[in-house]
Amino acid sequence: MPSIATTVQASGKKQADTTPPAPTIILAPLRGITDALFRNLLQHHFGGINQAVAPFINPQQKAPFDDKLLRDVLPEANQKTLPVIPQLLHTDPEGFLTLARRLGDLGYQEINWNLGCPAPMVTRKKRGSGFLPHPEEILALLDQVLPQLDLKLSIKTRLGLREPTELLKLLPRFNDYPLTGITIHPRLGCQLYKGTCDLETFKRCLILSRHPLTYNGDLTTADTFQALQQRFPSINSWMIGRGLVANPLLALEIRGERFQQDERIERLHTFHEDLYTSYRRRLAGPSHLLGRMKLIWSYLAASFEQSDKVFKRIRKTNSEEQYLAVVNEVFRESQTARKRHESSCSVPQ
Ligand SMILES: Cc1cc2nc3c(=O)[nH]c(=O)nc-3n(C[C@H](O)[C@H](O)[C@H](O)COP(=O)(O)O)c2cc1C
């Protein structure tokens, strides 16, 4: 499968000669990973991110719902250096408005509506990308909600549940509504995360929408970013999820900073220590703690050589002691491997 960088370069488009404005980089919502604690530490240790959309809030019962659901978006849980936009998954206007009002009371001025979640448990209930084959119901919800909503609304979506025509037909109709923007992950819900992003259809979306669009999907390196920026010069807003967990320095690299591997590993080590001790305080018991850390490592391992082996070793650990021993070994080996590589490359005096 070609990477986005090679696909875009192959299109042979000329590089624009004017310097593009600084990109807006938005941390994508990754439920189970990018909670307030992760978002705050990511921004504190690395920075470079302008905004984050929080993972969706999904009350299982009708209002009044338990305020524990809002823990992740409480202002005191979130740092001011990273503005957060809460996300809703509702498809019923009453539940939508109740939660939106509560978020307004907390001080939020904008919320995001999830029309992209591909999880079968969600799509089966006609939510997330499962709502996309029902355009009339989507517009009916907007018709009912928007006149009563004091907050700004943006949408995060995919190209469709089963067909890209689902979004292509909706976009011109969204033009009639006062949305602040639309984030598009150019895959179908039924693909989950398989296959490549459909950049051709994303290009068609640009023509069809009058709203500011944000690109989201498989942005994992500064080269990928540059290739996408050349291909879509009118886009200045980029949402990144898995790429930022795999490489927390990515936002800085997109902004032109470069890091030696030893500095990278050192910074990741400090970040990891902070994450681990903070989650240890927060989560109830070692199995929750290790579960969370392993989920993070399922992406973060990509920052290390032989990432599959690194993740396998960490995944096999089943106590805090074992976990810490293996993780420390991984960091130590990365530094040693680097030093060995340097000395074998050095020119003899
Ligand atoms: C584990 C996981 C959890 C996710 N949770 C959410 C979510 O709560 N809300 C949402 O809109 N998208 C969610 N997504 C989708 C991401 O926000 C994003 O659209 C997708 O990962 C593609 O971007 P990326 O390639 O930069 O990761 C999730 C994705 C993953 C892998």
C-alpha cells in the first residue's frame, strides 16, 4: 500500500512558492487514550497543538444524567494552554440539547458532533457514521437543535457508512447551516481503519462545502503533512490522532523542529514517567493501569526501532514491576543502540 507521502508526490503537483501560514493542529479524540490527563501532559511535555477535541460523551440514560460523565471536560481538569472542544454523539434533539446546555454552563462556547464513529456498537444504533445514510434525519436534528443552541457547533465525520456519496450529498446541504467547520476523515465507516484514506473524494468535498474543512487521517510524519499541504493548499487545519500518540513530537516536527534520536528518546522517557505516575494515582489498581499504558504503547512503540518487538515485550508484562523493568530496558537499549551506531559511524582519527 503506498503511503500518503508517496501517493501525493506521485501526482507531480508543483510546490507553491509562497510560504503557507502556520498550520492549526488539532488533537483528535481517541476514546480511552486522549483523556484530559493525556492531553495536558502531551501539551506540557511537547506542545505545538492548538486545540483538542475531547472523546465523545455518551450518556447511557436519559437526562438528568450523572455528572461523572463530564469529568473529562470539567474546566479544572483541563489546562488553559490547550483549548478543548467537547464532543456529542446524540441523535435525539432532547438529549443533545440537555448535554449541550450543561456544557455551556461549564463555560464551553463550542461543541462538536460526532458523525464519524465506525464502531459497530455505535453504528448499529444509527449513531456516529451509522447516521450518515439518513441525511433527512441529520438535517432534521440540526433544524431542531440549532435554533435553541447557544453554542457554536462543528461536525466531525467520515465519507459515509458504506458509500462516499453519503457525505457528498450532505455537504451542499450543510452549507445552509451555521456550522463553524467540518472535520473529515476520508474513510468509510465500514472500513474501520483499513485501507487508505480516499484523498480524491476529500478533494471533491473541498469544492462542495462552504464551511472551513479540517483534514484528518493517517498523518504520521512531517513529510506526510507536507505532501498533504501541497495537495490541499486551501486546508490550514489538521487533526491528528494516532500519529501524535505514536510520535508525541510530531506537532513540533510539522512546525519545522528537528530532533536527534537520543533527545527524542530522553523526552519520551520523561513523558512516560509522568504519564505512568499520574495514571497510577488516577486509575484503580494495576490491571487498569497496565491496560491503559499498553494501549498507549500500542501506538507509542512506533517511536522505537523494532517497534513490533518492543510492543510485544511490553504487552506480555503482567505486574507493575515487570512492566517498569521492561519499559526501562526499552529506553536504555534505545540509548545504547544509538551510541553503538554513532561509534561505528565515527571517522577514525
Ligand atoms: C482508539 C480510538 C478511539 C477513538 N475515539 C474517537 C472519539 O471518541 N470521537 C471521534 O470523533 N473519533 C474517535 N476516533 C477517531 C479519531 O478521532 C480519528 O478520526 C481517526 O483515528 C483518524 O485519525 P488518525 O489517523 O490521525 O488517528 C477514535 C479512534 C481510535 C483509534
